[in-house]
Amino acid sequence: MKAKLMMGGVLALASTCLFAAGSESVVAARLKTDFHTKGIAKVERLDQDPVQILCSTPDLDSVPQAQQFALEKQQRAEIKYPADGKYLGDWKKGEILAQDGRGNTWSDTPETPIGGNCYNCHRISPQEISFGTIGPSLYQYGKKKGYTEARQKEAYGRIYNSKAFNLCAPMPRFGHVGALTEAQIKDLVALLLDPESPVNK
Amino acid sequence: MKGRLLISAAVVSLGMAGMAWSQGNSATAEIEKYREMLGDGNPAELFEMDGEALWATARGPKNASLQKCDLGLGAGVVKGAYAQMPRYFADSDKVEDLESRLMTCMVKLQGFDRAELSKKPFGTANYKSDMEALVAYVVGQSRGMPMAVPTAHPKEKAAFELGKQIFFYRAGPYDFSCATCHAMTDARIRMQDLPDLTSPAGSQRAYTSWPAYRVSQSLFRSFQWRLNDCFRQQRFPEPTYASESTIALTSYLATMANGATYQGPGIKR
């Protein structure tokens, strides 16, 4: 009887999480059967890390906060800050990078430069009126938040790995996954926090 | 003529909803106006006519037409069928969306090879897709009908649940899921409005305007194409045409749109 109840519990759990007997969820197994590699987009991209698994929960409010904080902390520990301790690059290069939304799709090649995709979701320089609204406006970021080194480091960290600060944020982990280099992230930090950047004019 | 009037009425109402929705956003309003203008003669009608002729033409190794194809409402019934898909089909013992079902019929009635049919389902500038023409015809026959996707069969329930899990599945280099872009109201990517597909209003508005004629590509696009290109931008690998996952995701989205009037084929930028 007890064994039966326990099994029932396990089954109930399995059906809510859609997890199979192994470690892989039913949905992951289904997707890996139904999707195939095309160009640079390999089928292995469907493998999830712990952050992706947790953030795939339809109702995020049901995920214990402690669990989210623990993963955020782990992500923060993995951020590689610049060894030279400098965070500000060239805002002009940052603007070009922010504009570029290409890279990493199956219609791109390994040679396609990977863009920052920033304007897809954020308002940034006031001259660019074609901006998305998934993320907050970054216009006047430095003017509002201040130009301190602590701010620069924070911006660097958020671009490197947004999930280290807000676990299930929509924003990619550009540095963490190697989409952007240290120098590129510095250029984006400059776009936000160089007093000469149009963002702060 | 009557069809035309209906289309323009549908597009005008869409346009107005769009304009109220994007108040203070002149670029979006301009796109809506453009769409409204074009709606008077949606080029999708040309694809509908092609598809209607194809439906009635004897083709394939068995030299048969599709006129005995059962899209869920009985053999040969096209009127209103799309507004009730995806659905469970007893003969194939699975849930099928329109494109899967058309292939099932083309295999069974006409003797075509399913793998062959799946190879090039999407048209290009130099290649006309039979599948997309057939899709245009069938969906056009549901214009003005209420979306009523059945959910009673256990396999329909399972498809909806799987589709929901896929909608929220985050993976790939950018951690994107469908929900990353389609779970908030009034959001845009660059200038493109993003429907909130987790809300009935958002998913009704979006789902009922697909499949559609794509002005920028001068092509008619099926729902499988819509999903395929979303996954491309999501930086995912490619979904296999009419695979269980894509049908399940369609089941989720179509069921969310239940109750709304089907307005397609639509017209997109």
C-alpha cells in the first residue's frame, strides 16, 4: 500500500514535470527526435543546462526562489571579468555591434560575425528609432545610473551573463556562451557608460 | 467577389485593432495601413485558386484527386475543416495538422511518398510549392468560421500539453524559447510587433491571421513555415517538417485561439 502510494507520488511528479525515467525530460527527448542539425545549428543545441531546465517551467512563480538564487550565484561565480580591470572600450564599435542582429542561425555560416542583437530588445542611442521593447530602455543609462567603476563592472557582468543577476531573464548570456568576446563586451559597456556616448547625450 | 469583400472587412478590422493597440507608434500604424491597403486584393487568392485546381486534379502514381480526402469533417469536406485542426484522426491514429493530413491523403489516395513530399514543402522565388497552394485553398475555406479545435481525445490533450512544454522550452546558444518573445503584451522586436501567445486575445489575433501571403517575399507561407522560421531565429536546429513536435506546438497555439473567427489567409509585411 505504502509502495503504491509512493509510486503514485512519483508518477504524479513525473507527469507534472514531464520527466522520463532517465534524467532527460519527455519533451527534450521528443524534440531531439523531431529536430535535426542544419548548418551550424546542431541538434545538440537542444541539450539544456540547469538554468535552461529551470527557466522552462511555464509557471515560474512555482519555482522556489531559493533554487533560483542558488543558480544565479553559481552563474555569477563563472563570470570572467577582464584581467586588466578595465571595462570601458570604444562606444563607436559598441554602437555598430549593438545594431547587428545576425549570427548563430542555421542560415548563418561559421564566418558570419555574431552581433550584439541589442536593438532587438532595447532602446539605446536616441538616433535609432527601430528598437525593440522586450528589455528596458537603456537610453541615458550612464546619466541616470552614474559612471562609476562599480557600474561599469555591473554592466559588464550583465552583458556577459544576464542570468547571473536575473535567472530567467529573456536576455542571452553573451559572454558565458562565447558569442561575444571580452573586447566586444567592453565596447558595449562603453556605449552605455562612456559620457561621450550618444546614449548619455 | 464576396470572398474579396470578406477579406477586406477582416483586414480592416485587424488594421483597426492594430492601430488602437499601437497608439503613439506611427511606424506600426503605417504598416497596418499598408496591410489594409493590400487587403483589398490579397495575392493569397491566387494561391487559393491554384490549390483549388490542384485539389481536384488527378495526380500521383494512383492518378487520383484529393476530393475524397478526409480533413476531419468527412471525406471531401473542405469547408470549415481548417478551423477544427489539428485534430485526432482514427485512420492514422495520431493528431495531425493540416499539412500532415494533406500528406496522409496524398500518400493514401494518390500514392505519393511521404518522405519525398516532406523534402521541399516551402516555396522559393524559383520554386512553387504544391503544398502551400493546397494549404491556401483549404484555409481559405474556413474564412469567417469560428476556431473550434477539438480537445476531447486523449491524444489531442497530450498534443496540447506537449505543445505547451515546447513553447516554454529554453535552449540553444541564446536560451530562447517561444515564450521569450511571445509571452508579454505589447512587446516588439525592433519594429515588429510580437503577439502574446499565452493570452487568448494575443493568440487569437495571431493564429487566425496565418497562413499568410508574405509581401516582402512575394510568397504564400504555411503554418509549418511560420514555425520553421521562428525556430531558425530562435537559433534552434531545424524542426522536421510536420513532425510530432511541430504538430503539438500547433495544437497548443490553435487551441489557445479557440472561439475567435478565422481570418486567413492573412497578409504580412
